[in-house]
Amino acid sequence: MTSKQTILIIDDSEMNRAILADMLGNEFDIIEAENGVEGVAMLQKHGPEISLVLLDIVMPEMDGFGVLNLMNKYHWIEDIPVIMISAERGSTHIERAFDLGVIDFISRPFDALIVHRRVVNTILLYAKQKRLTAMVAEQIFEKEHRSSLMIDILSHIVEFRNGESGMHVRHVHTLTETILKVLLRRTEKYHLTQTDISVISTASALHDIGKIAIPEDVLNKPGKLTNEEFAIMKTHSMVGAEMLEALPFYQDEPLVKAAYQICRWHHERWDGRGYPDRLKGDEIPISAQIVALADVYDALTSERVYKPAFSHEQAVNMILNGECGTFNPLLMDCLRDCADVIQEELKGGNLEDRSHREIQNVALELHKHEELIASERTLELLEHERMKYSFFASLTKEIQFEYTVTPPSLVLSTWGAEKLNLPEVLMDPYQNQQARAIMDARDLDNLADMLHSTTPGNPVVTYDCKLRVEGEERWHRIIARAAWSSEEPPRYTGCIGKALDNHSSRLQMENLERQASHDTLTGLLNRAYAKKRIMERLEDRPGGHYALAILDLDYFKSANDTYGHMFGDQVLKFLAERMRHSIRGGDIAARVGGDEFLIFLEYKEDLESTIEGIYNRVNGGVYEDFKISVSMGVASTELVDADFETLFRCADEALYVVKNSGKGHYSYYHEVHTHVGEVSAVSPIDGESAAGKTAQKKGEQV
Amino acid sequence: MTLKECYAALGGDYDEAMGRLRSERLVQKFVLKFLNDGSHQLLCDSLAAGDRDEAFRAAHTIKGVCANLAFNALLNSSEALTEALRDGRPPQPGEEELIARVNADYDRAYRAIQEFQAGVSE
């Protein structure tokens, strides 16, 4: 971080900016914006790095008041002081500027010394305020911490005398706090604030201080108390209250008031059958009602010399059954609601957690005071994060982006902006032709839709599309995370993400896929891939009629032997080409291996003429000197089971018979008996002689 | 021509400018910069195009610059024109004269500074 502080000058006149920059440039880093929109973008980009803004009023695009309005809307004005400089002299302008939160108004013409002094003063003032804010916060933490420590010690003294575990006070504190939070969510009936929760839970630790006045032989009597002893025992609630009432100071402290209520009435019951005052229902202060419930619950769920620890369910049931008197039904609901939380809290309810919780409460309180919204520490953390981000962003060669819905703006990483030939900060990117040209409108809509349909719990989307980068369309993978506000219901506020160029890897992938699925010599599908496709087809429409034909080039071996392998390859390619032209669009043609090929097709009725047509186009003629003669076996799902293995095996058997009976023709497979695989049992029908006989029934004896 | 003489020629107040900017170097730097300031051109162009809002902003900028540099003649005429153009007011009688005065004062300032610049570069 540079030690110089940064001043942002927003003025449309270059002359004016130059004059100001000259006056202040020795002591401060100056950044400049030539209109309101640019100014806002700068504020967004640099945030709290900016120590002061010098703002002109009359400017194109967005004037000074527009900037102030946005700075108010986003609460920037609370952290970044603005001095307005203008040749406007009208008092309405000046008044409006002060209303919008400017700290000072300097009219033109200005005096160099005055501008300098006012700028320095303002920056010092703000720095001091930030330091003070931090100090106040620290002191509150410290004070809160000390007082709860004192209360802890005090209440433990009571417990020691009582012979209790020492955890009881802590448990009651945790339970009280937890139940209060749930209650606050459920109802506004009791007008509870975060402060009340903190005060009541702290005061809960004092609920049994009156026991200090109970004679030890009664207090720690191992057996059952007599009526007389119980009467003595019962005085502890009133005694505790009286002790607090007798305090010479602090009578107006909320903590003392809450502690008084809790001490006196934590043995009252909802039905009016408690003590000492037999209060009923909501006559009992809510603080005492909750502590009473917490007290009983913890007694039940903790182990004592005379009883084991009961489970949460057991304890709730026992309380519901009135074994410890009756309680506010609403509080019972709260207790049930927070069963999980309670068990977690009680398990891990050590001192550290607790002070952490208290600090959270204080932090919540602090949030209510506008002037304390951003402490110095928060700003430092932010600054640190920003530095980390821009460092890592500069290391990676990625297009990183951040989009905000209001005001609509797009921020790109330095590298990304260069690559896309766009500015790093772009206001209203949807209106920018150059930005729109990078991505197809349809892709942009799709991506926006996907982001809007995410949830705060699952905000990340991945989208592959082409981007126009440096005049070239290249495939990119966009990984983006939607940003949702923390309010209820959450609002979509924008997204962050990056676009990775996966063009070459994608092409390579497509290529590999092609290589994996196609026969390199003929360009037809290979056997494995054809099988996959055929199985998919059969599964897709199991009711359809399908046929599979296996073709074999006759005398191919002699072609190889006579003319060599190169020639053989040419013949195979020639045949593959013929096959490609002989089949219809949806049919599948593949090279099974060697000189064996297959064709798979779906048919409606007339299989005969389809097969005949294909055979006649594939068979016959010559390639150079070599006579093209093809043998073919066909199996159809009307006769055999509709699965690839069966179809293939049966077609192969039909082919085998053709090969053994003179070659150069084709034949259908007919299953004549159940022992498939015995070639002799298969009776192929010669293609020529079968013409016209279409429907061969399964199992028919030929 | 000295800077002081230049100020006299363009109807400005040299002492006032010095009092504000505190150094002759700065005053000279910004006076010379005035030659490259596009505000007057913008004023002429937007008046010609009938864009009175833009013309207002341009006149306003000239006014601001002149105020800082204590170019009082041009400051006064541009201030009068600024008010005439404020809030998209329709042209009033006498506006032509206001424009003519701004142009005359601008030309006067421009020529004086050019002459001063010639002396500086020698």
C-alpha cells in the first residue's frame, strides 16, 4: 500500500482538474474522472482507498448531484468525504450539496492555500473519526468482556456453596439466550431487542444469588427437605431480589432491573402455582419465565447425585407433563424448536464461544449506529482482500469479470479488458455495442437466465459458448457465481466469474471423440461405436422393426495377395463409399473389421425391397481390375430377439451360409430350431429366389 | 511580452491570479494551457447544433476556468451567457450580443496568450 492518500477529482474540465492536481499532487495521489459516471466507476473500483473526493457540479453524463445521490444510496458518503467545488454561487445549490452530505463547499475562483488547507483538514478529521470509531468499539468489547467475567465469578461463588457442577450457570445463560433468539423470531409480543437478549442472558447468571442466605445444612441436605426446610429454601428468590434492590447504585441499570425480575420470579409458574408471589401467565416478566424454564431444563438434562441426565426429549416430555410445574406454551414451542441448537451449544458452550457470541451481539448493536458502519479494521480487511484479488487476477491469464445490477456496470480484470479490447470499468454494458458483440445475444440470455435461477445456497453455473476475441470466434467455458443479497427474500445483485479459453481442448476433444468412434481407413463408424448407437436405437423404440446386415467382400484376400495391401485398402474405401451412398439418412453403416461391414436400419413393412436395393447398389462392377462381389447376411427383429448380440450373431450365421454356398448373393436368417449356433440348422433363403416372399414367420419350417 | 502584460492585454487581473495560485510558474502553466482548452470550440459547436444544454455546460466551464485564472473580461461575458443558457431557457433578445461578446473576449485572450507564448518560446 502506498503511504500517500488518494484524492479523486471529478470535473469535466481538464484545466480545472490540472489546476487542482497541481495544488495537491505533491502530498496526495490524484486520480481523475471527467464526468459523474466515470467518477462513480472509480469510486466503485477504488472504494475506501479514496480518502477524499473533489466534485464539480455541472458535468455531462451525470452531474455532481447524481454522484452524491449514488454515494448516498450505497452509503459511500459515510466513509468518503466529498468537497464540492463549483462556480455555482446560488445558495440553493450549496444547500442541496450540504443536504446530500458534502463536508465542504468551495466556490470558484478558489485560492490554492484554502483548497489545500480544507482538503488536509477534512482528511485528518476523517482519519481521526475512523480511529475513534475503532477505539470505541474496542472499549465496548473490553467492558462487556470484563463485566461478564465478574458476573461469572460471582455466580460461581454461589454455586460452590451450593455444591453444584459449576456448569449450571453457564448452561442457563446459553439456554436463556438461545430460547430468547427463537422467541424473537416467532413473535414481537414481548418487544425484545438484541440488547434485551444480551442483558437478560447476562442477568440470568444471577438467578440463584439469594441462596447465599440459605443455611448450609438446608442448602446441601442430601435427603428430602421437610416442609419447614423447603419454606426456608423458597426464600432464596425473594432474598436475591432484595439484595439487588438494596444496591446503593445502579438501580437504573437494565442489567440490575432484569436481574431483579429473574431472582424474584424464576420460581413462578404459568398457572399461578409458583412462588413467592403466585403470579400467573404473562404477569411473570418474560425474562423470569425463560430463566425458569432454562433452570428446570438444565436440572433435568444434567447429571446429579440423585439422578442420571435425561435426554432432550425426556426432559421436554417431563416438563410438558407438568412434573416441574407449568410453563408458557409459546416458550415450550421455542424450546422444542431449538433442540438441535441447544445440544450443540451446551456441548461446545465454553467460555470462548460465549465471549464470541457476546461480541456478535455487540457487533449487531454497533450496526445500528450509522456512524459506525465501517470501522477502520473492516476497511483494512477490505483493502487487503482487494489487493489479494487484483494480485491473483494479474497472475492468471483469464478473463475475469464482475457484474453489478445497480448501477449496471461491468468490471474486468486488466488482462481480460486488454484481451476483449474493452475498458476495465464499463457502465451500462448492455448498451455497449462493443461489449454486446463479444457474446451471442442468445448465449448472453441463457447465461443470465441460468444465473437468475440459481439460489444463494447453490450460486455457481458453468456455460460453454463461443466468444469473439481479437476478431476470432473461440470456445470459452464461463464459470460464474451469482451474488445474492442477504435480505429476505434474497435479491440478485450481480455476478462474478471468469471465461476460460477452452477452444483447442474442445476441438481436440471433438477430434478424439471422432477418432474413438470412427474407423480411420473408411471413415465409417467402428464396431464398438456402431454397437453403442444400435443399442441406443433399439432401446429408444423397442416396438420398431429393425434389420442388421453383415457384408463381406468376396475374394478380398486374393486382392490383397495379388495387388498388395495398399490396393486392398483402396477397395475397402471404395466399398465403404458405395455403402454410404446406399443407405438412408437414419441408417447406420460401420466397418466391423477386416473386409467385414454392417448396416443397421429401421423399416416399416417392405424390408425385402429395401435390402435388395441396398445390395444391388453395393454389389457388382469392378474397382480397377478387381471384381466387386459382396456376400451379405441379414437378420431382422421380426424373427430374432431385438438385441444387438443376437441380431449380429444371426446375421453372421446367414452370411456364413452364403459364403459356403457360392458367395455373391445375400440371405436372411431363419431360426429353425432352438439350438442357435448350429450352422447346419440354419436355412438361408437365397436372395434372388426369395424376392417377393416378404414375411417369413419366426420358427417357420423351410 | 511579460505575463503581467499579457494579463493586461486580455482584460485579466494578474495580481489576483498570483494571489490565488501563489506562483508565477503555475499561473504561466495554466495560462498557456488555456490555448488547448476545447471549451470555447464546444460552445460554438453546440450553439450551432442547437444543443443548448451542452452549450450551457461549455459556457459554465469557460466561466470556471476564467474565474480561477482571473481572466475577468471573459469571466464576465461567459458568466452572462451561462445564465442566459441555464436550465434550457429559450433564446431571449440580446443573446446574440452575449455570444458575440464571449467570442470577442475569447479571441482577445487567445491572441494575447499566443503573443505571450511566442515570447516565451524565443
